[in-house]
Amino acid sequence: MTFARAFHAATDAVLTPVFEQTRGYDRHRLAEIEHDIAGMPYRPEGDGWARSVAFDAAARVDPVAVRAFRAVAELVADQGGSFPPGLEERIARIAATAPPRYEPGGPSRADVLAAVGVEPGVEPGLSSMSV
């Protein structure tokens, strides 16, 4: 096997899973934001995104979960990998009673757009905002 083929095989074996995990998270997060903007809950099929949201919720309040969360974020571990015994159950327990992802009581999208001078019914873009 040539160096180039070996390098490609190693890169594919190590980096493709990281890329796929990152891309999957990004796509879900963007879809969640779009749903939030539309005022709709985001509930995709499968449990992958729900696990990610639970992991995030637990990491905000639990030191063991935050260390595991940082290991995933810093690419030291992967979310589907092995965690300390009991961490999955700990995350699920904490997430079940966690505060909402976004604190209630903030301004609505319409309020924010009005505050920055966007007329109702106009979807803001760089060209519609005065700086």
C-alpha cells in the first residue's frame, strides 16, 4: 500500500466519524433554530438529538457531565463512545428535571426586529438593516 493510500485510509477511518458527528449536530441545531423561529417544537426521529439536548442540559449543572461534554466538544471522546459507568443514567435523570433550554420571558422575535428597526412583514437581511 502506498503512503497516499494508507494516509487516505487512516484519515477516512479516524476523521470521517468526527466529521459525520459534527455535521449531524450542526444540521440538527440549525433545524432546531429554524423551528424555534417558527414557534414550533423540534422533534426529529430517533433519539440522537434528544440525547444531545439531554447531555447539554446535564452539562450545565453537573460537574461529571460537563467534563464528559467538554471531552466530546474537544474531540477527545465521541458521544457514542464509552463514558464512565452510570453517566448515561445520570444525564437522563438530570435532564428530566433540568430548567428549560431557553429562559422564558425574553422578547419575541417581533419585539427584537422592531427594536432594531425592521418593519413588520419584512424578513431582515443585510440589505434591510441600517447600520
